[in-house]
Amino acid sequence: MDEEKRIIRRQRVLKSGKIIFGDGASVVDCVIRNLTVAGARLEVPTTVGLPQEFQLLDVHSGRTRLAKVAWRRGATMGVEFSDPPEDEEGD
């Protein structure tokens, strides 16, 4: 996908994340590689066995977002956030 065609430009980041699913019973570590209020690109050990929807925890900020998989390629996947962003006033 041509990054210049994106509606919202993604910020490149290198953050630790956790993919949480199964009512918190399953947790998979990931790396958040880019991020916007609308979605993110994640690197994971494998996308096999991960559900289409899960909670994504940004370990650095402590924020959790409901994420839905938009695409998967090998150990990389793009997600769209399906919940509204938290109010960031005071950050």
C-alpha cells in the first residue's frame, strides 16, 4: 500500500505492546511499529492463531484499544481501532 495515499499519516514508533484475547486468558507480546488514532502496524512472532479482534495494550502508555485486523503479511499485521480514542487532555 502506498503510504502517501493514507488519510491519516502514521507515526513511526518502536513500542512494546501486548495482544490480549480470550477474556484476558491469552497474551502475545508484539512490537508497535507505527501508530495513529485510527490504527497501527504490529510485528508479532506469528499471526497464526490470533483472532480477528483483540485488545492491544501499549505498554509504555498503559492504554488499551480494541483492535480489528485489517491485513496480515507474515509476522506483520495492520489493525484498525474500533473504539474511540481516550481523551488525551493532560498528557
